[in-house]
Amino acid sequence: MFDKHREVVNSIEGLSDEEREFLYSALNIHGHMCGGMPMGYVAGIAALKALGAKRERNMDKMVILYIGNGHLAGCFADGIQFATGCTFGKGVMKKEPKGKWTFLLVDKKMEKAVKVTLKNEILKKAFSAPFITDYRKKGVNPTDIPPEIAEPGFKRPFSLKLEDIVEIEGPFDFKMDKKKPCFNVVECSVCGHLVAENYAKMEDGKPVCVDCTNYGF
């Protein structure tokens, strides 16, 4: 699998060495070839360029996704994560579900943002492609779709100009609340599990976790 992924990624022209490596990692983590993940990856690169920013390695940027659940948008999100470096795990990606292939990339230090939306034409073509109409709609798992169908869809976004794939608004001013991370843990007085201090509640003067509190959060 990994050798095949490397072969396909290496066959794509126009990527920097760094972009190629992150795309390879994205494909390995995502697990299958499709058109959605690379569209998210290209959209993420477009967002960084529009914002004049580099891929995030810390927590200074935020992606706000307007995709939802249950409508083939998760692939798109995986691509955005790897392109921008804004991940759910780092707490710098969040969903505001609207069922749209749109997201904001926010630079929290600069207090600037860009809004990126996949163009209607691209989405319509994606949803009318054999990958969807002949296989996914019929319940075929992505990994069971023939390579001659999946690979062209995976590579196609990289053969197009960014302006043919996405619409970009901004940069514009965008200010977010800057919350400091919690570095402290406490022991729940009921179950004994360690819990992040900012998730503990005090009851009768003792820390209690979410699962054990009598009052809810």
C-alpha cells in the first residue's frame, strides 16, 4: 500500500518537496484514494497562500470548517488538516456544521482570515463522477473501487489552477478569543482518575470529573 501511495504521489507534478511529503502522509492516514481529500489539500494550500502564511506547526492558526457529517465531506477535511497543519488534535480545527465545502483559515496572531469555498463546478463534477455514481452510491467501500477509477480522481485537483478550484474571500480582519492552555491535572475525588483542571468541578471543596459530578457541566 505504502509503495503504491508513494508511486502515485511522486507522479504528481508541481508540488514542492514539503507539499509532496505531507500529501503522502495524508494519503496514508486517510487510507484510500478519492477526489475529496486532495481537493481539501489543494484548498488548504490555496488558503495559506492567500493569507501569506506557512503551514502551522504550533497553535497560532485556526481552521473553522463549515462541512457537516454524513455527506462525503470528511475526506475534504483530512486534506485541509494536512495542508494547513491545523488539526483537531491540536485544538486548532473545529466544525460549525452547515453542509458546505467551505472553511475559514484564521491567523490568530495577525488577526486575519481568509474564507475558502470549493467552486460549484468542481463539486458538481465530483458528485457526477463514476467514483460516486457507479460505486459509492451503490455502497462500495472506497478501498474496493478499481484503481483506474480512483487514481485519476485523486490526481485531478493537482492538474488544475487554484482559481479553477476554489473561491477565496479576504484576507480580512478576524479576531478570536485567545485562551491559554491548561497545563494542570487534578485527581477526581470520586473515581480517582486524573482530569484536566479546566474540566474539573469543585463539589464540597473537592475536585470532581465530568462523569462523577452531580450537577453537570
